[in-house]
Amino acid sequence: MIHSTTTRIGLVTLLLWLTTAATWAQNITVTGRVLDAAGQSQPGVTVLEQGTSNGTSTDGDGRFSLSNVPGTATLVFSAVGSLTQTVPLNGRSSLEIRLAANQTELNEVVVTGSRATEGRSNILTTSPVDVISAREIKAYAQTDVTQILTYIAPSFQSTRQTVTDGTDFVDPATLRGLGPDQVLVLVNGKRRHTSALVNINGTPGRGSVGTDMNVIPPAAIKRIEVLRDGAAAQYGSDAIAGVINIQLKDDTTGVSVSSTTGQTTKSDGQLFQADANLGFGLGHRGFVDVSGQFSNRSYVDRSGLDTAPLIYLGTTSGNYPAGLTDAQKLDLKTRDNALVAQNGFNRRDIRVGSADTRTYGSFVNAAYTLAPSIGLEAYFSGGLTRRTGSSGALYRLPTQVTQTDASIYPNGFLPFINSTVNDGSAIVGLRGKVFGFAADLSNTYGRNALKYNITNTLNASLPAGTSPTSFYAGQLAFQQNTTNLGFTRKFIEVGPLATLNVAFGGEFRVDNFQINAGDEGSYILGPRLVNGNPAAAGSQGFAGYRPSDALNQSRNNVSGYLDLESDLTDKLLVDVAGRAERYSDFGSNVSGKVAARYSILDGLALRGALSNGFRAPSLQQRYFTNSSTQFTSGELREVLTTNNDDAITKAFGIGSLKQEKSTNYSLGLTARLFKTITLTVDAYQIDIRDRIVLSSQFSRNNAAVAAILAANPRPGQNPVQGVQFFANAVNTRTQGIDIVANERLTLGPDSRLTLTAAANFNETTVRSFNSSSTIDNNPSLQNTLFDRAQRARLENGQPRSKINLSADYGYKIFGVNLRTVRFGEVQTKDADPTRSFIDQTFSAKWVTDLTLSAQVIKNIGLSVGVNNLFNVYPDRLYQDPNNNEQSLTYSTLDATNRGRFPYGSNQFGFNGAFYFGRVNFTL
């Protein structure tokens, strides 16, 4: 549970804050409209209070609202293709600004990666930052945040998974080829809670716990800033690969409504999505911005026909019994074919593709000046999202007699895993100035819960004909509460320093992870025997969490940071940061960072950083335990995942998890060329020690493993075929380079063109292993802690390169958006070295998107387009050429699981072309 200590600390700090309120200056809210030289509305203009990071941007009608601004302040208006203007307020609260044309202003102001009071252009920062605007987010048909980022930011990668239990509903997302839990996600600069789900199946990010960014409606997002550099010293745990900061809308006025519909060329994957955004002022003292989204996406199925020769008369895998002659096989096949025809069995018996999902989401972002006379501003943001989904598991054939019941499902059955994700968050805070420092006190709470209901299933161990066909299988829940107090101030002419920005603060955080058990029938081992052996316990497709799995674990941590940034000279900017943290469950950590930017020439600069970082093991990794059915090396296995406090894990010599530690190096070049082109090139190296992974499966067929499992039985549970656990098992090195080039041209008074070329090239290698003496001293256990399949997934399971080329052209009311993305090759390997012939390298592919749009009238815009214009699919998985439903020499040695998985979810999915239309309405 979240301790009441957090509440008490927040109340005491709030009282101290209020006692200093009399020292604050009077602030106002400024509203207005920005026009171009021709008098047309100019959206996307950056509005910044000079000398601070307090800023906003204009909406689609050129309007803006900026709160907490002193009446004596000066506002800076900047936009691509326009001349920057500085406008003193002189007490005014309403402005109309016209920007003159100029092609030299090319970059947005960013705040992620620095605690300076002034925002900087993304080519003037010490570390690389991508800025993705709301307009880019809405340009194409991707409607989930992870999919949007995958096709815009080359260093970011996420692909929807299939037949992977909960991972079907929570997309693993990575940055710079590292894990989903090695990137920190912020909302409005505040730490975002992670998902409750830990990925335990064979997907990218296996063994990790990421952040479910898809619960944030894109309609609520003003922009996304992606910091591509280690930042643990600035923001804390998880920021090894970088930071993604999602800035919510705070500057819209009026109502904006959008609706998108579409489907694939195979008439599935139908999408209907509607969103709305409402923004309004609060009597010139604040604003409220409300956004909501409804999305309904039907499933995609790219499965192949089941090529098992025998459906009713074969082995549990659909193969021929051993020892038969070809004549006997042919006779058996003939009789089985007759049963297939008689019963109408459909050999397309599973679903392979994106799951059915339905999402309801809403977010609010607001601020209000409580007392203009003393400049006290309160702010709030929060959201609620509910996402339901349904995906298929693996089909149970009639021959799998210990897993089915012919009196209920005479033809076998396909279980469905139905999930409900409930996510809620709230940020509440106060900000202003105390003794010359910009101060910010906030409390951030978030909760993510994933509930499972299994349908079209049964518990085969219950007496024949008595099992229910649906079960509640339990719930995972994670919640986090963070109280943060920070101070920032810029000093002028401090000794030899022209400027010195000082930032310091502290944070107290409480994490909590819970597993709730499912219905008794979802996990119980009943009395039914099949051929003298116990039938399979629990709901087929996904066995419920048992009471022995249930838990409620918490921890807390306290941290403090100091960040100093200074323009040592007109050419040299230096940033130094340090952070100390102490966790209640594993100890302390200290991290630091030094970064610098040096201007070689006007428009040409060198930048670099050196830092060490860390990632605390998640509570999910520390305590998660369950039993699940997994497809491994051509067979189904019941696999037990144990936590590090379990006697089984200790029997392997594996101790408690500790933090990962990293060392980050980066060196880059930034340039502005010919007044219209910006170029950034940044190379990096990330060394990670004691990296936490989910081990490979230790098989019961190994005598040593069997002895460990026998010594630690699970009462009331079927014997498992394998066991896996978390361990600080590997040390890795990731090297890469990011390249981003932009050119923005005004071709005429009514014509504009933006060209972008961006690329990421990366390589991750496992440098060494951290095992245990128990494993090292037993030859039969060696090379199993992290086998060749897991190593290939870590080193080659995500594209080692990605290239993004885009062109956005506008002429009067018309627009054309064209983008093509090259996803580099990936590789898979089988865990069993004797099956290395089915290792595969999947070739690089280009995926092209096109959107045509028109602003039909002032309030209505229309768009039509296609994602994956040329209907590109990834390479097919290896399939034994002898394997077909008529084969008499059927082999299980292929990667398609009886022909049913033609594709893997490796690079960009396998939906094919998707056509869509969109209507935008503003008022």
C-alpha cells in the first residue's frame, strides 16, 4: 500500500510553501493570436517567456494562452520560416502578433535534458533531443503512441506482438536497441508509472517491465521530446537509454474533433477512432485542456492452415504414431480426413496478428493562478484509460486428451485471453518563485492494472463434462506515488562565469506491486485422470494466478540531485549533474553526468557527454511468479517462472536482484547549413553491467533440474516441464550513431516543403556472463542460464538500423505527407543448437506511408491515405518443405508451429497495407 508518510510529507511541505507565498511576484495569463505576414492564422508558433522555460505554442487557429507570466515580462514568438519577435507585455494580457517571413529559424525550443531556466533549440543542447509536434502525430493513421513514435523516431522501436499472453495488449517499446525498462517516460516532466505486466514470453524486451504509453490519447499530446542520452543523474532510475517526455496540451482554445476509420486490404484490422480536445481559459488566470479518445480496432489474422497430418487420430502434436509403415500412415490419414470432413474442422485454427482492442481514454491538463497578488499557481494533470482486448492462445487438438474434454469440445478448441487494462494517473502541484528561485512542488500518483478473463476454455482436470468454459484468471496491479520538490535559478556574472544555472531538489517515491489470485477453477488441479495420468490443471490458454502466487509488496526510495549549467564562454556550454538515491529493498546508488557543447564556428558545434547511470530492479522482476504454457523449440511446455526469493531459484545459486549499472559516452556534431538545413550526428556507447534478464528455460529432462523441482514440489499443481527466473546475468555493450537532417523551405507565399532524413545504426553485444557456482560447477547446466535464443533476441532481435525519409508539402488548402521507413534486418536463433538450421536472418524492408489532405472550409479538414502503400510483409518464417497436411514424413523441425505462424512480429508487423480516411473539425 502507499504509505500515509507520503501524504504527511506533502502536507508539511505545502504549509512551508504557503508561508513563503508573500515573497512571490504578481503574475497574469496572456492570451492572443499569431498571424503570418499575409494575415493568415499561424499554428505551431513557439511562445516563450524570455529568460525562462515557461512556454507554449499556438493552436490550429493561431491562438495561444500562457499562464503565470509577470506583467513586466517579454514574450518571444518563433516559428519555422518566420522572423523571431520579442514583445514586451507592459501589463497587457491580450496580444495579436504578425510574424514576418524568414527562413533562418528552424528549431523548436526543448526543455527535456536540462533544468535550465531557459529553453534551448534542439541543436543548441548538450545532448540530442527529438521534438515531435502534434501536427506530426496526426499526419498519418497510426493512433497509438508507440506506433507513432516507431515511424517518426528512428531510435525508437515497437511492434505489436501476437499469441504472447498479456504482451498482446501492452506493446514492448525500446530506445537505441536497449530494453523497454531502460528508457524513462515522463509526462509534463514528471515520472510516469510503469505497466503492471512483466514480459515473460519470447518477445523483444523479454523479462522487462515497460511503460504503457498507449494509454495516453494522442489528442491530449502537445508534443513529445525524446532525449537520446543517458540521464539517470538528472531523472533517476531507468534513464539508461534516454528519456521520453510527453508534454500535454496547454494552449488550445475552442473545440477540435477528429475521426479516423480504415481497414487492411484483407478486410480485417478495421479501425474506428474518434478523439476530441477542448481548451478554455479561466478568467485570464489559468486554463483547462480536456482531451478524450475512443478507439475500436478489430483483430488481424495472418495465420496459415494447420499442416498437422492428423487432427483426430494422431499424437498430441498431430503427427503419426511411431513405428508405422507408409501404408499404415496412409490408412490412418484417410480415416482422419473423413473425420475432418464429417466434423467440418477448420484448419485455420488460431489467430496470428494484432488483437481485438477497444480503448476509452481521457486526460485533463490545467493550471490556475490562486492569488495574482502573490503569484501562486496551482497545476493539475491526470487521466483515466480503460482498454479491453481479446486474443487467441494456441489451439487444443482433440488428440491432446490431457488438455481437453471431448464431452465439451469434441473438435478441440481455441482459448481466448481477454484482458482489461485500467490505468489512472494524477499530477498535482504548486509552482512559483521563492527567494529568487523558480520552485516546483508536486505529487504524482499512477496505477496500472491488468485483469485476465479466459473464455472458450476449460479446466481439463475437473470431472468430465463439469468444467466451466470461462474463468477469471486474476489481476496484476502496479502503483506508484512520487513527491518531488525542485528549485531552479539562473545567476548572472558569478565570478568568472557569465551565467550559472543552479537546480537542486529531492524526491520521495513509493512503489507497490500486487498479484491477485483468480477463480479457484482457473488454477486448481482436479481429480480427473486420463490414461492413469492427471489431466492438465487450470484454465487452458492462461492458467489463473494461484493463492501461492498472490502478493502485495512495496518499497520506497529517497533521492536528491544537483544540476549546474553554465555558459563558461560565448562558445562553451557545460552541464554537470549528480544524483544520490537509496532504495529500501536493495541499497544506494550515486550517479553523475558531465556534458558540454562547444561552438567551433557560427552554425557548427561539437557536443558530448559522459555519465554513469543505473536501473533499479522492478518490483515485478523481484516478486513475479506463475506457471504458463509456452511454445519452445517446436513443443508446448508448462513453464514455471519463479522469483528470486523462491527456494527453486536459490537452489540454482541465484541471489537477490541488484541494480543494473551503466556507463554512457556520447559525442556529436550539430550544424546549420545554408540557413534552411539543420544536421545533427551523435555517436554513443552504452556499457551495462549486471543487466537483468529472464533466464532461459531449465528443462526437467535434465537430471539436476528434475532433482531441484522434485525437492521443491508445487502442491495441487501439474509437474512443470521447465523453470525460469530473473538474474543479473549479462554484461552488454551497445554502440551506435544517430543522424538527423531537416530542411524547411518556403517555396512561395502559398507553398511550403519540409524534408527530413533521419537514421539510427546500433549494435548490442553480450560481453560476458554472470553465473553462479552451482550452475558453473554442473556441466549439464552450463550454457542454459542465457542460451543462444535469448542471446540472439538481445543482440539481434530488433533492427540494428532504421532510416526514415519524409517529405511534407503544403499548397494553399492542400497537403501531401509522404514517408518511407527502412527497418533493418533482424535475426532469430533456436535455443537448441541441434536445430540451428532453422536460425533465420530477416532482410531489411522499406515501408511507405502516404496521406493527402485538404482544408475544405475553415472548420473542416479531410484526409485520406494508406499506411504500407506497397503492401510489404516481412520475410516468412522457415517451414520444412516436406511439411504439409498430406505428408507421410512430417517433421516438427520448422519455425512455423505446423504452418500456422507464417510471420514473426520482429520488425514492423505483418498487417500489410491499411487504407484510411479522416475528418477534422474545429470550432
